[in-house]
Amino acid sequence: MADVGGGRQWLPSRAALPALMVVGAVLVLHVLRPLAQTLFVVFGGILFAVFLDGVTSWLVRHTRLPRPLLLTLVIIAVLSLPVLAGSLIGPSMAEQVVELGEQLPESVESLRSGLSRSEWGRSLLESYPEFRESLELSPETLSRVTGVFSTTAGVVAGFFVIIFIGIYMAASPGKYVSGLVQLFPVERRERAREIVVALVNVLRRWLAGRVGSMTAVGVLTLVGLAIAGVPFALALSAIAALLTFVPYVGPVLAAVPAILVALVDDPVKALFVVVLYIVVQILENYIITPLIQQRAVSLGPALLITVQIILGVLFGPVGVLFATPLAVVAAVAVQAFYVEDVLGDRTDLLGGRR
């Protein structure tokens, strides 16, 4: 409580402020739901700009070449890499993806038939009708799948918007940072600039960690599946690499098609695939990612999964996709505006205490 002009004005206490911030964040998310797709595209563009700027800045420090030249080379390399990879492995990858799409229904049917032949399997199917229905490829299921593919045009358009936003922001990062800082009062602009720089640095390290983890998971999965002789190893390893961008939830989703495909080929291979994905995730979570992201913001699994669930319920798959980087941004903002500025606990925004 504060006394202002003879009256009493309510002000939030330090203990109540975190709860108010959470409530405010939920309300903001609810209000922004109609604009969610546009906002996620913009945020994707910002992430792409941070990635381009990070790679370019690293090259500037180590080569001393002009930044515009290096940025141009980085953009060309990033955009041409998928084309080069497609020309090398594109035909085989495309064939495997098509065959995988045809194989998965057979794998699901084989699993359902196998369960129906055993007593405990029949008990499982009878006790959990939702699980039984998920194993039946009904017309409604197929229509939902085709509905996902009907949004391909929108996904492609959003992808190009992300690319252009990223390129323009990476070309003149100072201009956009200064424009954002000017939204704050004059006496707070230096502090705002400090926080924006901290956010950029944390996102750089997080992106470096994700790219490194995705590459490592893809290679390890490909080698393991190839050794086991699992069909569609290239396509399945590519799925595993891409879904690694979403921590904890993504690897579980990536394991499902690999297990189903291996189950049809040989049940022993399916068991090997389960062990393989568990081992790869242990290596990724406890060795690869910690080594790459030593100075990035560390968020607990429970917090990340909770954020993924909330954003998934509110915004669907795109919310899950961007849940972790948004949680990283929120963690830095809370640490800066609440822990440091309100509580006065001066800590380094990149992890260690100052």
C-alpha cells in the first residue's frame, strides 16, 4: 500500500509481482490469439535474423572482412545449402518419404492385429477405446491428415516471410534495436539496450545449441538405423533431426514412426530402435547440448514441457514449435526486470553471478 495525496493507493508487493506477471502473460496470450500466426511468423523472422547476425559476427571477428560481404556470403550459403543437399540426397529422400507414408498405415494395422491376438492386448484395446480408435485409419482421420497438407501454401508463404524478415533485420540490426529502445523512457533506455543485447546473446547460444544438437541427433540416428537395417533410415533420421528443435516433446514424436516401421520389419529391430532413441536422447540431453550451451539460459524440463503444453493448447503445433525460444526470452526478461530491477539481486543475464 502507498499513501498518495492523502489517500491510499494499492501497489503490488514484491511477493505478488510474479503471480501478477503470470496472470498478465496469460491474458496477453489470450488477447493475441487472433494474431498468433502473424506474431509467430515475425518471431521466426527474428530468430532467423539472430542466427544470421550471430554467424556473421563470428566470421567478422575471425576474418576481419567487411560485414556486408560476410553477411551476403552467409545468406547465400544458408539458402543454397538445402538446394545442395536436395541435389545430393533429394531423390532418395523423396522416395523414402513417399514409401514411409505408405508404410505407416501398414505398420499401425500390424500393431493393432498383434495386440488383438494376445489376451493382454485385447484387454488394452477394450479398456482404452481412445487408443483403439487411434489405431484405426478412419475416413475422419484421413481427412484430418489431408487438412494438414492443405495448409502447405500458407506454410510456404510464412517460410518466405520469415526469410525476408530475417535478412532485412540482420542487414541493419542496430536500426531495429534502436527503434525498440526508443519505446522506453529516456532514463531507462540504456538499461533496455543492455537487456536487448543480453536477449540476442542468449538466443544466439540457444540457436547454436539447437543446430548442433539437431545435426548430432540426425547423424547418430542415421548410423544406428543403418546398422540395424531399419528401412527408410535416411527419412527417419531427417525427421529425428528436425524434431530435435523442439526439446523433450520432439524426440518422442520422432521415435513413433521409426518404431512402427521397425515393428513391421522385425520386432527385435523395434526394440533396438527404442534403445537407440533413448541412448541418442541421453547423449543429446546430458553431453551434446550442455557442451554447446554452457552459457545459455538453463530451463528445467518441467518448465519447458509446461510451456509447450500451454502454447500447444492455445496456438496448436506452431505454439509448441516456438515454445522453447519464447520461454528463453521470458526467462531473461523476468530475470532482468524482476530479479535484478525489482529485487535488486544483480546477476549476469547469461548465467553467472556478477
